[in-house]
Amino acid sequence: MTKRLDGKVAWVTGAGSGIGEAAAVALAAAGATVVLTGRTAAKLEAVAAQIGTAAHVEAADMADAAAVARVAEAIQARFGRCDILVNNAGLNIVERAWTKLSPEGVRELVEGNLMSAFHAAIAVLPMMRAQGDGVMIHTASMAGRNVSPMSGPGYTAAKHAVVAMSHSINVEECANGIRSTAMCPGEVRTPILDKRPNKLSEQELGEMVQPQDCGELVLFLATRPAHVCINEVWITPTRNRGYLAQVARKL
Ligand SMILES: NC(=O)c1ccc[n+]([C@@H]2O[C@H](COP(=O)([O-])OP(=O)(O)OC[C@H]3O[C@@H](n4cnc5c(N)ncnc54)[C@H](OP(=O)(O)O)[C@@H]3O)[C@@H](O)[C@H]2O)c1
């Protein structure tokens, strides 16, 4: 049976858990070959085992430009193409208030969320330009559009920049058939929440967007026809704790 993404190659970063894992599983189920990148090879191997022969592990630290370029070269050498980039690797830190911020913490956030996203986009663009086609989906955040204390200043600033980066790709690369989406999730139940300064209850976690919801959204974005660009999309819990808190304060 023919599948929608047969013959397509997708590179998923941050693929060892959470949103990236769900995206890789969804894209592979639709027929794509998926290249899984993250820093921890064991996590990637576990996801690859779940997917089967369509998955290929290429461990790398996305903050290391040379390592990211090497993964892109490996994709070019092995498959000769890259149709979909899920530019998803990212992190947050526990120290989120200005009273606790250090230059080292901010550097980790900027390198881990912004530089890493630029590295992948820069590395994959030559292949997509040569194809005259390609879809990039960058996992930004609601913190890339809103400013609130929950995500912290460094993460918020880096994710705002990821949104701007994605739109700038459409400005320059639409002429080459390349489409870029800034995907802005609200709270998603993934391991990144372990870094929240305050513990979340099981009820709060259950009401959040689940990783599979994001996987389905990534698949939707990756399967639009070539003449359609989805520039930005928000995916948030219906019971949005940020909104509920504002209403409770009657701001
Ligand atoms: N969960 C949410 O509420 C939420 C909301 C909005 C946006 N996001 C964004 O969604 C993306 C995915 O996060 P998630 O929620 O799915 O959390 P997650 O499960 O922690 O996934 C993040 C993945 O990125 C990898 N990673 C982190 N830094 C990396 C680096 N320098 N190089 C390569 N891989 C790296 C991690 O694996 P290794 O540590 O093994 O490298 C991890 O598997 C992130 O960009 C995050 O900021 C999450």
C-alpha cells in the first residue's frame, strides 16, 4: 500500500523523547525514512527500535555546528536528499528568574534553543534548494510569542528568535520552494517539564497537550501540498493554565 511520505527523508532533532519522538514515529508511520538526532545515543536507539528499519540514528549535539554539518553530510551521502526537517531539539533550565540568571545559564539556553536551530537550518538548506522543495518545522513555543515568568527570560528570548528565524526563511527561500513553519506549543507533557521549578500534579499533566498530538500536527504540516506554506501554528491545551491564571486574577 502506498503511503503519503513514501520516498521522503525526514531529519528529526531532539528525537530521543517527547515531541521529537512522537514526530519521528508519526512521520515513519506515514512512510518516511527518519534520521534521529539528539545527544544521547541510547534514547535514539530506543526510538529507532520502536520504528524499525525506516529509522537511522545520527547522534550529535545540535549546539556544535561542525557536528550538525556532519549529520547533514551523512544524510546527503546516504539518501541524497532531505525533504523534511523537524528542528525540535531544545531545553530549559531550572533557574528562570532574573534573580537567578547567570551568563552561563543564558548561554546554555541560546545555544540549546536558538543556535542549534540555526545550525540545522543552515545545514539542510543546500539540499532543499537543490531539490527545489522542502519543509522545515521548527519547534518554537508559546514562549516564542508571549512573555511570562513561567518559561524564564533566556528561553523566552531564544524562542522568540526561533519564530523570527522561521519567518525569515520563508522570506528568502520561498522562491526555492522551501516552506518553514514556526510551531508554537503551549504545555506538552514531556520530560522537559522535569526542569520546572514547581512540581506539576497528575491532573495538570493529564490536561496538557500530549506528545502524540504534536506528532499528528507535524505529520499534517509535512504533508501539505507544495504550494501551501503554513507559516505559524499554535497548539495549546484547551484548559490553558496561563489563560486560567489571568482570568482568576481578573487582569
Ligand atoms: N513540553 C513543552 O511544554 C514544550 C512547550 C513548548 C515548546 N517545547 C519545545 O519542544 C521541543 C521538544 O521538547 P520536549 O518538550 O519534547 O522535551 P524533551 O522530551 O526534553 O525533548 C527535547 C529533546 O531534545 C534533545 N536535545 C536537547 N538539547 C540538545 C542538543 N543540544 N542537541 C541535540 N539534542 C538535544 C534532548 O535529548 P538529549 O538530552 O539526549 O540530547 C531531548 O530528547 C523543545 O524545543 C522545547 O523547547 C516544549
